[in-house]
Amino acid sequence: MKPVCLFCMLLLFASLSIADQPEVIPTPDNPFFQPYTAPFAAPPLDKIKNEHFMPAFVKGMEEQKKEIAAIIDNPQKPDFENTIAALDRSGDLLANTSAVFWSLQSANTDDEIQTIARDVTPLLTTHQDDIRLNEKLFQRIKSVHERRNELGLDTEQAKLLQDTYTYFVRGGADLTAEKKARFREINEKLSMLTLTFDENVLKETSAFKLVIDKEDDLAGLPPAVVAAAAEAAEAAGEKGKWVFTVKKPSMIPFLQYAKNRDLRQKLFTAYVMRGDNNNEFDNKKIAAEIAALRVERANLQGSRTYADFSLQRNMAKTPQNVYDFLNKLWEPALANAKKERDEMQKIIDREGGAFKLQPWDWWYYAEKVRKEKYDLDENELRPYFLLDNVRQGAFDLAGKLYGIQFVERKDVPVYCDEVKVFEVKEADGTHIGLLYTDYFPRPGKQAGAWCGGFRGQERRDGVMITPLVTNVGNFSRPAGDLPSLLSPDEVETLFHEFGHALHGLFSNTTYRGLSLPGDFVELPSQIMENFIYEPEVLKTFARHYKTGEVIPQPLVDKIIASSKFNQGFITVEYLAACYLDMDWHILTDTALRETNDFENKSMAKIGLIPEIVPRYRSTYFLHTFSGGYSAGYYYYIWAEVLDSDAFQAFKENGLYDQKTARAFREYVLARSSADDAMKMYIKFRGVEPDIEPLLRKRGLK
């Protein structure tokens, strides 16, 4: 899951000022300079061209500079409306341009967009620092903050004031002039390093192709996988052959079913060596430099480590709390993984294999164990997981819980003909927002899945501005005569990102600058995964793509019986990445580490077994080195405590209980950070979350 979300993006780019800019050629017909006339004021993605971005960025920064100057020069005493709210409303053109550009840079990029990204990134970083380090502006904000208790602010206003003040302090506003200068240098370096890291991962991912020209090497692969590989080969100019890539819809089925062990090793190795090939796209030094610069910046801001600084505003609060939490899960998860390894080794030995299980063998022999223990083959499930049906199943679930409806709109412009747009409405027809879905891999799309968007929800002068949310994924494409049939993991990913989308769609706040703790943001997404295999939900979308037959109960029983299957591996590879992320961010000095040595020591410290590789190695760990989850990859498992506990409310009261659903929508989804996260959770659940449901779900107890 790529973690760069709409709300973080808008917060980042809505508060930028202006410095030196490149000379750009004005384009009077630039769509960004005209009122959006598409339905629901959606951006005219069919008309926006690459040459429109830089002029729009420049003009957007110019406009915001004037808006910021007006706030600073206001002769009236600083108050919430003329300073805090005015700042929150500034930068509309810049926010609109940024939202479209960075969405395309992730989902539909090309060489020209990548060049623009490299040109505009240092400018945006400088502008962001200009505004956060503006002494006069900060003094106005500080003045309002100091009088906050006498201003009669409501909960939402008080939260925005505190968030704004904290944003500026954490952005260096209280630093000395000398420290501010160094702070700017660090931010500019980090912005370019993280962009380069991201680009390198994309290039390494896109560059590798496993080309197979012997049909015997396809032994074990399901027909649908072979058909997809043939189509990929034709698209790559290798007609008559078969191509597999390191994007998961292509790679995972190969690792699960291909009998050719050497080819499994080749494909897996290409995946885990991304950014670690000592070539022009190598990320080892870049990762180390990013970590070192983050230490220095944290030190400038008075924190011992970057993790100390980063976690202050999260529910976890301290690095020690994160480690204590991970440690509670690690020991039982590792014990489970070792049992799983031993089961697979027994199969290898029984079959006469003269080798020890290796990381590229895990998926292959895990499938054998699944078949042997549960009489379940993932290929039995795929025919019941037609993409369109799964998406409709997510829509139907939201309809039953929250009374909303989804209507496809073909009159809303899109950036690619594979994108579909749905209008989301209340039961009475009231418009809520738009959901754009973009589900298939293609050149120019970053790997993974994420939720983003083109506009966040807010109110202006009492008028609701509705959100435009995107769900982007890399799911199995249609191949040959087969439609898009999803794996169970892809089904879970679709529901997960849809949960993020509901969070954005249901947002019901006045101000766009409100922030949400990172380790709370995965609750709305992950709770949706809990519903999938509940029989009353599963039967609504799991229908055979040919016959329309509802998934048979014996198969459902097998799914439920195998629900804890391979959870040792899944939990360990994830937790290993969490530890790696945290270890990079508890460094206390700026010495450049040798990345592979650092990673090996990090994994040795926790006793990671050699048969498992962390879900993300340092050199392609987008979450931590370019995606916004630095010292925060633990968010998913932390939020799983919340979602496992929250789902118990639905189980206890009835899966579609309207009172429970209304409370979850009101206190978790709609509030969108207008109050303290734990307070919002307790208003929904009545008590703080309990870790026991998580332990049971993952088979750790």
C-alpha cells in the first residue's frame, strides 16, 4: 500500500509560499486557470496536459504569496478567523494543481512528468519552508494560540489552532536564524533524495522481465496465469513467449505454482534486489543519507532521534512504546513461522528434495500445505472473485452499513480509459462525493495500492465542498478469455483501500488543515477487511464468473478453517519491516551507515529466520524512505488492534446493526481528526481498545 494519501498531500502543499521560480511560458488556455465545469467541479483530466503543470504551480505559488502577505499585513489583532482560518483557506490553485500532478506522478507517470517532478520538488520545498519559517506569520499564529482559552473556540476550531501552531513549531518556526538556514538545506536535500528513491524503485520494478520461451518452464502454472504472461509478452514485443514481472499480480502466482525452482529464485531475487544492484538506480547510499539527514533535522528541533520527533503526535507517543508493542507480537509470530517452515520442510524431504527451504520456496510450499491441510487451492477461489463483483460487494456492504449508494458516472473526465468514476450519494440522493477507481498495473504506475484524490472535503462560508477520492491498485488483469479474477489478497486490498475512501468521502469538517495521528488512519481501511469472509457478506459478491453460482458453503468452510493459515509468515515478514523502519529512525548520529550491513544487523537482532525476507528491504522501502510512513510502518498493526476490537462491536450487535454503523461513521469516519483520536474511538466503542481480538485473529494466542 502506497501511503501518500490525499489529505496528507493537500496539507503539505496548501501551505507553500514563493521564492525563485523558473521561467515558464504562460498558457492562457490552461485548464487550471479556468473554473472547473465538469460535473461536481471535477478536474478536467481529459484536457490537462503536461505543459500545464509548471505554469499552474508558479501561478499558484504567486497567488498564495499574496494571500499570505494579506494575513501578515492585516492591521487587525490576530484572531482565529483572520489568521488561522485565512491560512487554512489559502493556496487553492496550488492545492488543485498539486493534487492532480502528484496523483498522476504515482498512477500514470511518464518521462516528462518525472522531469517536472524533479524541477518542482525543490521549489515546493523552499516555498513550504518560506511560509513555515516566516517570523511575522508565526507571531500572529502564536498570539492566537496564547489566547486560545479566551477565544470561545469550538472543538474543531481549537483543534485546527493547535494543529496549525504545532505544524509551524515542528516546521522550524522557533529555531534560531542559523538553525533555520540549515533546516532549509536539509529539507531541500531530503525532498530530492526521497523523490530519487521513489523514481529508482519505479525504474527497477519496471525494468525487470523474466522472459520464458520454453513451455516446459510453465509447468504448474494455472492457465489464467499463463494467458496473462502471454499477453504481457506480446505487449513487451516478445510475441510467442511468456513474460513475468516483479509486480505482485504477475510475481506471486509464479512463486506459488511454478515448478521450476531456478526460475522462482530468479524472479524472487530480482524483486528483493531492487535498488541494490550497484547500478544507476541503486538506493543504498540514498537510504543512508535520508536517515542521517532526518537525525540531524530532529536534533535541530530538540529531539534525540527522528522517531522521537515523529511519534510525538501519534497515539504511540514514543519509540519505546512502539518497540514494546512489536515485541508482544514478535515472539509468538516467530514461533508460528518456524512451525510453518518445518511443515514445508517435511514436504520437501518427503518429495525427495535435497535442499533446505529458501525464501523463494515459501509461497510454493505454502500452497502445498494449504492443499494438504485444508484441501484448499487459491485457484478454487479466484473464479468466485470477479473484480466487478468484488467492487460491487464493497459498495453493497457500505450501502447496508451506512445507507449510501454508488452510481457510475461516465460524464466525469478521467486520466486513463481504465479509470471508472462513481458518484456516492446518501439514501435520499444527497451528493457525498466522487470515487475514482484505477485497478490494473501498467507502465508508469508505481507498484502497490493506495488511496488518494483530487480534492478533500471542507466547508467555505457554510457551503459543503465535496471530496474527490481515488482508489488505485495493481490487480490481476483480464487475460485471454478470462476476466479479472482476484486472489484473496487482492480482494482484501480492494476492501482496504475502499475503507480509506469511505473515510475521505464521509469527512464532515470545516477545515482542510486538520491532522490525524498516523497510527489511527489505518483503522477505517482495515476494519473493512474483517467483513469479507463473514458468510452473509461473502455471498453478496462471491459468485462464479461463468455460472453466477454463489460460492458453495463447503468452500466457505474451508476459507474459515484456513483463516490462520500462514499467519506466522505474514506477521513475521511485516513485523520485520516494522523493526527495520524503527531501527533506521532511532539513530542518534549522522554517520552514514552501510545499508545492507545495517539491515542485516537489524534482522539479526530480532532473530529473523533466513527463510523469510522482511516485507520491504531498505532499498525499496517506499513507505519509510519516500512515502510518509517513516518511523510509522507499525501503523498497520497498531491500527489492527483498533480494527479488530472495533469489529467486535459489529459482531456483538449484528453485522449490519445500524446503531453501531452510525456511531462508527459519526465518531471515526466523519470526524476526520476534528478531535483527539482516542477520544473519538472511545465515543464509538465506550472503552479503549483491547489487544486480545488481534491476537486471536492472527493465531498468536
